[in-house]
Amino acid sequence: MKKIVAVILAAVTLTATAHPATAAAPGDGSPADPNITYVGRWDGAHVPQWTGGYLVTKFTGTTVKLKQRNAVNMYVSIDGRPDVFYLGVSGTVDLTPTPLAAGTHTLRVNYRSGDCVFQGLLLDPGARTVDAGTSTRLVEFVGDSITAGSLSSKLAVTAYGWVLGERLGVRHTQIARAGYCLVAQSGCVGQSGQFFDLGSTGTTPWDFTRYQASAVVINLGTNDIGHGVTGATFQTAYTNFLRGIRAKYPNAALFAMETFKKRYVAETKAAVAALNGSGDANVHYISTEGWLTDNVDYADGNGHPNDAGHVKVANRLAPIVAPKIGLS
């Protein structure tokens, strides 16, 4: 009897291995559908782990619905139109209550908050997803609440990194969260360590083989001064941070922005100079002097740009970043 049971179990195991339950056919709209591109740091359950992560695909037919586990807030753009905000939706969410014209359409979904678990798409009978053909270039924006788009109208979607990425036609990520510092201190998570993890919280290392950034734009230091970080400590941490990023992205252009509040300017310049001095010429300091105007381009007095301010920052960054990633 034991031998019979063992044989049966072995057969079941072989069957399960040969026909995994998670297998997806290209075009079926399931979370594992290879025609769906996940931009940013997503985990195995198809959950974005930092702000600004999004998914993009194309689909045929006239309608598309999104399957959502529990209530979520999200932005959806179809055919490049302005993002539509969905508040607290769950279950099967109809994204096309008015059917589209027959043809092939684009879809982009960005989760804002809530239960951010993508569970697939439902399409017309006979319709399928199509690879969106996203850019091979990716720009990563690293920072705190400013880079995350806090106090702008659509948060990450109206932040300068998202605006710039869309303008350049490249994939873009925002490895940013409100209140974060460069240097880890009591009450302030340090991006010098957290950047290398899967999520904005937790300690699971990120697998940097998942994608390679073409450029990394860093905007850090605004919060460190309020936590007593000395100039010397900041400079050392920034230098080591740049070296750590270079180890993960050997070919990326690295940019260190002057903070809008002009904090640790000399130390940031010195960190860039240290990398340049060691032979890395693809690390650059960005002066932001005169980019934004007080009482015009800010949403508050703490350095958070409003929507227009973020657009101005993107306008300034575009001619700096574009040529370094092979765009004119």
C-alpha cells in the first residue's frame, strides 16, 4: 500500500510540475501574461512596492475590465488619454463603460493606495493583450516626499520624475517615500540602505537583475538636517551611496540634484567629485538654482512643488538627462 501511495504521489508531483497552475498564455490578461509589463519594483504577487510603479500593455477589442481583490485607489490611462481616478474600487472594475472603437488600444494602470494587488484583465471574447513595446531605457528617481509627489494633485503621477519619464518616452520609477533621509537616523529611514531593498519598508533585498536603469536621479538631503546629520556624515554617506548604486548599475548615468532647500550643497558636490576623482566620469551634479520661485511653484513652505513646479523641474531636467541616455 505504501508503495502504491508513493507512486500516486510521484505521479501527481510530475503532473503539477509539467502543468504549473501559474502558467499563462501570452495574451490571456492574467497577472503572469508576458504581454503585461510591470515597471518598477513589483513583488511576486504582482504588488508594486514603491510609489509610482505601474503596469502597461495593449489590448484588442472594445472593452477592458480589471480584476481587483479589495478596495484600491488607482489611476488609469487608456490610449494615452488623461488619467482617470478610481476611488475605492474592488472586484471586477469596468474601465470602459462606453465601449471603445474596434482596434488595438493601450492601457496603463498606476495604484495610488489601498489593496494594490493586480489580479488580471478581462477582455472581449476573442480579444487578447499585445506587448506594448515599452522603451528599453529606464530612469530611476530616488528621494523623499518631493520625489514621491506629496502635495501635488495626483501624487506620483504629477511628480517631476513621472512627468519627465512620460515626456522622454522611457520607463520610469520613483524609489521615494515621504519623510525619508539619506542617512538612517532615529525616526528617519535612510535611503542609503532602503534603496537596495524590494520595498519602501522591510529588508528583502531587491534583485537588481530584474532591470538595469539607464539613469538614476537622486534628490536627497532635505530631511537629514532636521535629524542632526552632520555635513561630514552626510558627505561620506552620499559618496558610499553613489558607489553602491554604481555597483548595481555599472552603465547608468548617475545624477545628484541640489535640494530645492539648498541643504548639504557642498557635501553633495564633494560626493560627486569623489566618484569623478576615482575615474567615474558618468556621475554628475545638478544645480537647481533658480528653478523654482517661492510662493509660486511650491505647495507649502517645506520645499514641495505644486503641479506647475514639478513640470518646471521636469523641463529643466529633460535636456540634462536625455543626452546621457542616448536621446537627443
